[in-house]
Amino acid sequence: MNNFEFSNPVKIVFGKGTISRLPFLIPSGSKILFVYGGGSIKKNGVYEQVTKTLQGWDVTEFAGIEANPGYETCMRAVHIIREKGIDFLLAVGGGSVIDAVKFIAAATCFDGDPWDIFTKGASIESAMPLGAVLTLAATGSEMNERFVISRESTNEKLSSASPKVFPEFAVMDPEVTYTVPVHQVANGVVDSFIHVIEQYLTYPVNAKVQDAFAESLLKVIYEEGLKVLDDPYNYDIRANLMWAASNALNSWIGQGVPQDWTSHRLGYALTVQYGLDHAQTLAILLPGVMQYMRKEKEQKIVRLGEVVFGIHEGSTGEKVQQTIEATEGFFRRMGLKTHLSEYGIKDWDIDALVEPVRQRGWKLGEHANIDWQVARDIFKLRV
């Protein structure tokens, strides 16, 4: 296992009725920007809970954060913050809203063009304080320092990270996820499953704690994910999925181990160019990455098959193939498509999809050996 340093300062408030704890979590006297998405929180009762709990506080609402949060939208929030002297940000929603608020927190304090954070790797020296009320188990953004933002004017989707944007707290009530649309529930299961995979499915480095932790998360997400679609109002299933999704990307399982975020990086182009949901892109690409890199990942793929899918028979090569097929089968059982052609994307569209990799000179994978040409081969496997 490699050397590492680790810090995660997020306070977790988990369980039924925990939204009522907000007044004890936000600094007294704060001027709050209450940020949310397209209005689903007004249908499921979360909006009412938050506004009732914060009655008497100085609260400004900012709605309209997109499923792929937009740079332009975020910058409008920055303008309001500066205009009104707001000093605390509250994200209420799923990962998209929380990602947006992290960027808003950084952009408000940034000296220069905030897009440089993504394109030039500009350092985030300071950020506004923020907290989160989670309404969807998926990205783990409530418990990490990462964020992904899209910019319509440049047709880009890029990511960044900074310890300055860790939420101060995350309120997590599994009951508020009961009314999430089925496709979003399925997306969340697949997203969190692949978050674990991309920190686990590389090569062994004798990191027994991280491996065991990752394998337990994969089993929970797989088993509970298959149950939740048939039993959406089961609190225990929802609670286990919500906590698993947070642990999938809070940096714990990734400490001291090689990681491979190829599926995520390649998936950005599918979202920008075709509007696919993040999880939909991952369900397409991960089986291709596994297939193309099967030799490099052989030991971990076999272990994944044994622990999660119960694959114990056959030669090593047969186990690898069975595990790749079982992984893709899981995504399909969750209702996600797994091939580009199912979205009308053809062979001749692939060059445009790999163009961001070529332009930015990305070298992806745990061995940094996936360039734009290899990326094109992976895309071709998924037509």
C-alpha cells in the first residue's frame, strides 16, 4: 500500500427527521443562500421542511441548478451572493446541486476567471462555508471535495477538487429519497457502484483494508440496488444505499491505492454532446474499459466476480469474461442501456467523442496508458 495523507472534515447527521437539525448546524446569524434544482423538493416535502426549519433566518433562494450544473447558472448565484452579502451556502438536492454549490463557494472568493480552476488548474485558496441536505443517494458529493461543472458556451464538462470546498455538514434523511423517480434511483445505484469500481478495479497493492471495504460496499450496492426498485419505501434499503453511496466517494477506500477514472472522463463527452445522464455514460463505458484492460485488471476482475457475483467456476479467462458480463448485466437489470447504438450513436460519431481526450492530452487509467486512440478503441467496443 502506498503512502497517503487523508482528511475528511464533513459532519454527518444521518437518519429520520434530521432536517430539523439545520438551525444547530448553520452558524447563528448567517445570511443563507438556499440553492436547489428544478423544483422536485417542492413536490416531495423537502422544501417545506427546510423553509419551516429556517423560519426567522435571513434566507435567499436560488433555484434552477441543472442536472449537469452549468457554469453560467453558477455565476448568476455568485452575483447574488456578492450583491446581498450572503455568507453561508446551503445545497439542498443531489450531487448536481452540491457540486454547483462547491463551485459557487470557490468562485465567489476567486481572484480572476473562475473557469481557470478547470482549464488551468488554478488553485482554490479560499471558499465560502457550505452545508448540504442530501435528497438522492448517488454521487457522494456531500462527503467529498470534488465537483464537476459544464459550460455551455465552450461545450465542456470538467472536474476539479479542493479541500476548501468540503461541506461543513451533510444532513442525510433516507426517507426523503422515497419519491425519487425510478430512473434516478437506478442511476444513483449504478453511479455509486462504479465510484467504488474505479478506486478498486486496478491491480493488487496489498491494501487489505481498502480492498475489504470496497468489496463490502460493492456487495451492499449490488444487493440493495436490486431490491430498491421493487421495494422503494423500505427505510433500511434506502438507508444502506444512501450511506454506501457516501462511502463510495468520500476518499476513504481510495487512500494508498491506484485508481482508474477512465469511464468518468470519457463519459463527460457523452453528456455534453448527447445529453446522457452521468450514470448512463458509465454503464456504457465501464464494460468496455474492463474488456480492453482485462489483462492489466485480471486479478481484481476475478476477485470482483468471486465476491460480488459469486463466480467461482472456470479458467481465469472465463472468470474474467463472466464477471464483465455480470457487471453489464447488473446495469441492465437496473434499467440502464449499455451500448452507444441504443442511444442512436454510431461508429462515425466516435471521433468527436474522443476529441476532448486528444485536445487535452489526457493519459487515463491506473497506468496512464489510455490516450485518445485507446479511448477510441474502447468507444468502438461499446457501439
